[in-house]
Amino acid sequence: MCIFCKIIKGEIPSNRVLESDKFLAFHDINPVAPVHILIIPKEHIGSFHETPKELMGEMTPFIQEVAEKLGLDGSGYRLITNIGDDGGQEISHLHFHLVGGGRLSFPPLHEDYKKSI
């Protein structure tokens, strides 16, 4: 069972922001911004690439509600999902990082590219 499934079941504690019957939003334990929330479906889905389109239709308003609850809908935020090893996905359970709370930078993302500049 993956770590997110254990969080959903309450086996691992989390600082929850919002929860519905299908989704959970909680604070990331290693934040990269003043606000860093993880948003996951309660159903185990390996990655965005495997996500049924109907689920995204339901997840979108949940994500928007999280952003509104945190007061980020006016100032802006970034929504990120990593897919597969090359995409940087560390946990094989669909999750979105909602980051904000200040002006965000956008550094180069590819290691070889970073070395060349």
C-alpha cells in the first residue's frame, strides 16, 4: 500500500485542508513555497497518464475549492503533477502539488540543461 493510501486511511497523520468522499487535500511535509498542498484522489490511480477523464472533471472543482479556501484564487498559484520517473514522480499515486503564497520562480527543469547554462 502506498504512503498516500495510508494517509487516506488515517494510518499516517496529515494536516488536512479539505476532504470529500473522493478527494483529499493536505499540507506537504517538505514545502517548496509558503503554501504547498498535495491533492489526491482517494482511489489509487498510478499517475495522471492513467487517470479517467471523468475523474478529472470531478477533481477540477475540488482543486479550485482548495485554492479558494487558502485565498490563492485571487493572487495565483501553480498546479503541478509529475508523471513517471523522468517527470520526477516519486510516489505512484496521482497527486497534484498546489503551490503559492508568493511570487514563484520557474527554474530550468532538466539536469543536463542546468549544467549547460
